[in-house]
Amino acid sequence: MSDTTPDGVTEYDPAEVQALLELGRVLLVDVREPMEFAAERICGALLYPLSTFDAAHLPPEGERIVVFHCAAGGRSLTAARMRKAAGQPAAHMAGGISEWKSQGLPTVRVGLRTA
């Protein structure tokens, strides 16, 4: 179940994000660097590295919830806080792709889908 940090950022568990992805209800944004993304990623995630991130360049939240993720949750929380400061709803996936994998959820790795 999603939770909210003291500063108003919604935190989703990886299983929740997976379910929302399957329903087409989430826009998952990976804020890791391109080499990390190329090595392994979550299918359907879009890359927008935190090193070049500008919340003003993201579309406003529409029918899909914008959820950020990274390796372990730190960078995605930073991106979500930046989005919140820009006046938009802010959410991230707690634990990042590391937690995603620890829950046995699939990733794409060098062109191969893994569990």
C-alpha cells in the first residue's frame, strides 16, 4: 500500500508499481544514469537521469501517475521532491530497482528479460 513521506511525496512499493504498470496507470521514470539503464531496467520505464533532471520539462500528471525510480530510492526521492516543489503531484518507488528485483519482479537486461 502506498505511503506518504513527511514532505508529501507518495511512496509506492514495487509490487504496487508493477500492478499499476500492467493497468497502464503509471508513467515510470528512471532517474538513474544511461549506463545503469542500459545494463538493466524495468520494462516500460522511461529514462530521465537526475543529473539532467528538470521538473519543469515533465508533462503535468494526467491519467497516469508519474512515479520515479532509481537504484535504491535516494535519487528518485530527490526527483519527486523537485517535482513537488514545481507544484506537481510527486511519487517514487521505495527501494528502487534493487527492491523491485528482491521481490522477484522482472527486469530487462542487455536485451533479455529476466525474473
